[in-house]
Amino acid sequence: MTTRHRVVLLPGAVLPAEPAYAALLETLGERVEAVAKDLEVYAGDQPPPDFGLDTEARGILREADAHGFDRFHLVGYSGGGASSLAFAARHGERLVSLALLEPAWAGNERTAPEEALAERFRALVPPPRPDGPPPPWLAKRPAGARAFLNAFETGDLDLAALRAFDRPVYFALGGRSNPDYFARMAERLAAIFSDFTVETFPERHHFDPPHRTEPERLAGSLLALWARAEP
């Protein structure tokens, strides 16, 4: 009997984990033993007052332990990707591989173009809500997004620990995403991780990610990553 890949998947700061990864998990099917985990920032009615990426890392560890995952593959998108990087720095020995789907943050040692774009992000005004009743989970999102931005500003990513991380790392890059942020981030991470692969999805951008719109292609890439990473 073929062993299924053990995987934890983290969403971004907007869509909950289940709808975010539904298409990808349907494509992967019985080939995975997967946990689509919601972010800790939304565990209560308000973000924890001391929220930081350590909070998310502890939540990943707790979820993995609850499912009996001694070692596992970790997949993270946007805020979940930033949390996955923090987890790899703190608990890299638990990971078989790391897949980053345009993490929203990869430390504060940014290039000048990245920093300029980050300043623009800070100044953004949230768009008006669409007409009609919002889904219940949406009410928590503005406070959660602010908590993540604060965590990024005060975060300290352990680059030495990431340089020592010897497991395969995969980065999915949208061809229509801002190259001054995500492409430069990928370049920085390529200089940090010893086994680092970038795959570009030409028609995708950060808010139209491949796990939702090209699940078949992304599933193939992840399965290849996981097969290579496992003994």
C-alpha cells in the first residue's frame, strides 16, 4: 500500500483554509493525509494581544502533534507562507519539505524596491465591502490583517536557522505579481536556502493564486517535491 504524504496547509489572511484549499485537496485526493489549518490569529473573536508569528508557529506544531505528524510537508500562502517560514526557522527538524506560495513576508532585510512597495502596502485603505450579507468569518479579517502587519513590522526571521535548513524548498511565483516584491523575495530566499526551486505561473498574481485557479499544475509540482523529499 502506498504511503500518503502528510501535509499541513496554511491559508492567507482572508479566505479560510477549507475553501482556500478545496480545489487543490480535491486534486490531490487519496495521495495525501492533509490538514488545512486555519490561522491562529482567527482562533478567537479578536487577535491575541501578544500576537506574533510565534503564535502561528505554535499552532502549526500543536496541529501536527494532534494528528500524529512527527515530520510533515508544510505549504503556506501569503500570511500562511510567512508563518511557514517562521515555523521552518524554529522547528525545521519537523519538516520534510517547505512550499511557499508567495509568502506575504520573508523577514525585514528587504531590498530597496521591496521596502518601497511595503510602504505602499502600509498606506492602503481597505476597499468597501461588497453588497449583500458578508460571510460570518469576514468580520474578523480587518483586525487579523492588522495583527499580521504588526507582526511583520516587529518580526525577526532567524536567517541563520533558515540557512541551516537542508530540506527542499519550493516557491510558487505569479507571473502577474509585483516583481519588485515577490520576485525579489524569491531571489533573496534563493540565496538563503540550500535547496530552493522557483516555479512561475505566468497568468497568476497574488490574489489569484495557483492553488485556487491551477490546482492540477500545482498538485503535480507539489507531488514531485514531496516524492523527492521523502526517503
